[in-house]
Amino acid sequence: MNWHGWTWATGLFLIFVGLLLPLSGCGGPSERRQFVTLGTAPTGGAFRPVGDAIASVLNEFRGESAWRVQSKGTMGSQQNIRELDSGAIQLAMSNSAITYYAVRGEGAWEKPYDLRAVVTLAPNVGLFITQKDSGIRTLADLKNKRVVVGPPGAGFEMFLGPLMTEHGVTYRDGEQEFTPIQATYSEAVSLLGDGAADAAFMGGAIPTPAVTQATTTHDIFFVPYEPAIRQQLIADYPFYEEMIIPAKTRDGKPTYRGMTEDFVAMNVGSMHLIASASEDEELIYQITKTIWENRAEIAKQHRAGLSINEQNAARFTGTPFHPGAIRFYREIGIWQDEESESVPQPDEET
């Protein structure tokens, strides 16, 4: 190649490199991570549609951010936590009670998981139901009974364990004082109907479709929580919260057939969006900001978006918040709980 040919080839090369530079990710963290995967859950519950809604809004309103968020169906909280830990996903839906134990390496978890909360979402309003003629009138009556405790692998034992044990029915591996039945909520309705189960735990938003189905097809009794025990659980565990199920909806119709007065239930672990503690601070800041500024769009796709508000979004449920989320919540003036910035050590009270 002569000198002129070499100069021509070099010029083309330099032009090519110049065109590539803006695409090389030399800017902020959103450019360094083009793809973000958000773990959700199987279809049928709230995690999947809420995660899909968040991913959709993050993509539609990303502005100058270069991310592309893809929601991924998983088996739920436990798988999501393990995949965050391995780096297979970057965001995840989880039940705050299950995350609480994961960050401490307690319960079913073999080690502490370094996770952080991004936004607290809708409550998981839980209650026990039984047939009216079952003879069960208190949670203590569940001893020696067959009780549906949720689908296999869901991790419900992490929040049902202390709740049932404090009511006098031990729920620990190998020490159960009742017969746990693993089944979905819809399966639980059939099991109650044919007598294969004496009672069932159900949780979710109000009204919960499976509870509506149960009360439509059976005469149902709502098993109450003991007031003193309920208050002690709320004091001992940050993921528990008192919730009132109104007897009637805003349009004056019964929330559930047969419910004639307000029922004092419990939030047994809000759904929340979480990330690894090592995730880039600026990325999480921008994601939190985008979710907050477009929360009405999320609410259009799922009512859980209504819980992204001043009272709830930064509410501490036992998992410390990510620095990127904390920075944004401080900017808009809703950050209050300084304890949400650190993980309690094993010898600290929680």
C-alpha cells in the first residue's frame, strides 16, 4: 500500500472509531448497563403484573437513560433473591418478610444476602378462613388441624411461623403442631369445600379474589387475631402492620359475603422492589426517580401503583434501603427512618 492509500485507510478507521465512541458506554451508569432484568413471579399472583407494569413504565419514560428493562417470570421471592445474589438479575419483586430473613441469614436462608430495598409497594393483607361449622374460632384452634399455608416454595412459613407460634400453634420445621398443606389460593377454596382442609391462609390486596370465591361458594368464618398478640408481633417485626378490611366497599357493597363489620387483619409482608447492595447508586437513583415521577402510569396498569406515595414508598419493612433510593427520597423530603440505612447485626434486637 502506498502512502496515499495508507492515509485514506487510516482516515476511514478514525471516522469509524469516532462513530462508535458515543455507543461505547463511556458516560454514566445507565450507559454502562444497557439491559436490566426484573424478576417477578409465576402468573396468578400480584408480583407478575406489578413487575410487568414497573418494567413497562421504566422503558416508556426512561428519558436520557440508556437502560432497557425486561421483566422475567420466576418462582417468586426466594428465586429472585438468589438470582440477585448471583448477578443473573438486577431488580426483583419480593415479599418484605422473606427479604427480612434473607438479609439476616435467618430462617430458611443459609447465609446473609446483601440486598437493599428500592420502593415499598402494596401490603399483603393476610387472614385465615374456615367453614363456619368447622368449630375453629381462634388461631389456637388450628392445633392438630389441616391448614393450607400457600404454594410450595413460596416461603410463606417465614411470616406464618412467628404469627402462628405466638398464637399457640408451633410452626417450625419438624415441630409443626398442625398439618401444613401446600396449595395455591384457588386450590385452597376447593380443599375447604370438600373437607380436605380445615382452614386456609390467604393474603393479597383487598378484595383478594380467592377469598371472594370462598365466601361466594361457602359459608366462611374469618378467624381473628388476638389483639395483644397482634400488637406484639407488630412491635417485634418491622414487616408486620395492622390492616383493616372494611365490611363494605366505597360503593356500599360487602367486601366479602358474610362480613358484617370491619375485620382487623394484618399486613404480613408488603411486596417491595429490591436490588443488590452492590448495584450502581446512580442507576438505582434514576430508577427510583423514574418510578416515583411516573407512579400514576404504573397505577393505570395495576392498583399497586397507588401505594407509591409519600406515606408508603420509603417505609422501612426490615430491609435497608439502597443509597440511590435514599438519595432520591431525601431530595423529595419523604425520607425519615435513619435505621433503614443499615442491617441489624445478629446480636441486635429487631
